[in-house]
Amino acid sequence: MHDEIAHSKRLAAIGEMGASIAHEIRNPLAGIGGAAQMLLKSVKDNPRQVAILNEIIILVFRIENTVNQMLDYARAWTPNQALITPMQLLKEVATEAETMENFKQISFKFSGDDSIAIPLDEDLIRQVLWNLFKNSAEAMPDGGELSCHVQATQNELIVSIQDHGMGMDDETIKKLFTPFFTTKIYGTGLGLPICQRIIEAHKGSIAIHSALGEGTTISLRFPFNAQPRQIEDVQ
Ligand code: ADP
Ligand code: MG
């Protein structure tokens, strides 16, 4: 228990440090990117210099992406909750994803309750779904099914996302929510920690079930008050 508290304090410290480093890095980085863009115009006839500048621009873009994710992670989330239909949001994010290269071979499936509504912050949950879809697509490089399910109980609304990708071993599962943990060459390791912070800001929880070589299911649980519909119907 003691260890756990020390661990979470350490993570919080890393988060704060990350945010201040991120702020320090953003402006000079934008300067480097802008300067490289300008130089690109004046070296048009020299393919080698064009290649070097393009490499700089790509690398700057990658750091910018990491820095933005660090700021996202460290930021205090205050959800702005309004009634939304999770199934509709899942379908919207899936439709956006389908236009992208790494989703070309992914086929989305939807099941469960498609009309149930719950107060959530649409933009933040959109970000969570996008991160989860992206992880699933990256776990299925040869394509496959990505199944989304919405289900409500008396006091919970559960959104689950299942892939049949490479799955994870227990050691990987343990580290999933540690900022910067990644097994990918160009990963930031901030996707799931950001998801966790957003879900917890909604007083919900995120759970992972995964088996190596079989796939992964992520379940998001939100507190939910089922309307006493049956009672009203009877009256
Ligand atoms: P990133 O995607 O940048 O690596 P994430 O926080 O999104 O960071 O994920 C952390 C790690 O968790 C990934 O590098 C990967 O090893 C593992 N992971 C997450 N989602 C899945 C999934 N659906 N299938 C297999 N592995 C996953
Ligand atoms: Mg990710």
C-alpha cells in the first residue's frame, strides 16, 4: 500500500514536471519548425538539403505531438457533461477513423443499446474512443474486427471495445497506465494514461482484459442512474 502511494506520488510529480517541460519546449520547437519550412523554399534545387529539412520537419512534428500529449495528460480535467448517446458517438468516431490509412482493413461492429443516453463530456470521450480505436488498429496490422458494445445495468453504463489483435502479456498489462510506457517505435505511451484520467474525471473506471495472441477488450464503466421506467409504465 505504502509503495502504491509513493508510486502514484512519483507519477504525479512526473506529470507536473512533464507539463512545465512541455511549456518550455513548445515555443522554441514551433520556431525550429517554422524556420525549416522557410529554408525549404530556398533550397528547392538541392534534393539532399530538401531531404534533410523534411526530416527536421517530421521530427519536429513528432516532438510536438508528444509535447501536446504531455500537456493533455498533466492538465486538470473538468468534464463539461451533457446528455449524449454513447452508441452514436462510437459510430461517429468510427466513421472518422475509417477514412484513415491504418483503419483501411479494420471493420467496425456495433452491438447493444443504441439509444441509451448519459451525461458525458463529448469532446473528452471522443478523445478516449479515438485513442482506444487507434491502439486496437495498431494491434491488428493485418486488419480485423473491432467490436463496440454498449450496455446499461441498474447503476452502470458500460462501453466495451474489443479487438482480435496481438494482445498483451501480464507484464505489459501492469504497465499500461504508467506515463510514457510504450512498446511502439513511435508511440508516446500517453494514450491510455490520458484515457484513464478522462474516465476518472467522469467518476468512471477503465478495465483491460487481454490475452497474448487472442486480443484485447477495454471496458469503460460510468456511474448511471437507470430511469425507473418499468414503474412509470405500470402507473
Ligand atoms: P502508445 O499507443 O503510444 O504506445 P498507449 O498508452 O496508448 O501508448 O498504449 C501503451 C501500450 O499498451 C502500447 O504500446 C501497447 O503495447 C499496449 N496496448 C494498448 N492497447 C493495446 C491493444 N488494444 N492491443 C495490444 N496492446 C495494446
Ligand atoms: Mg496509443
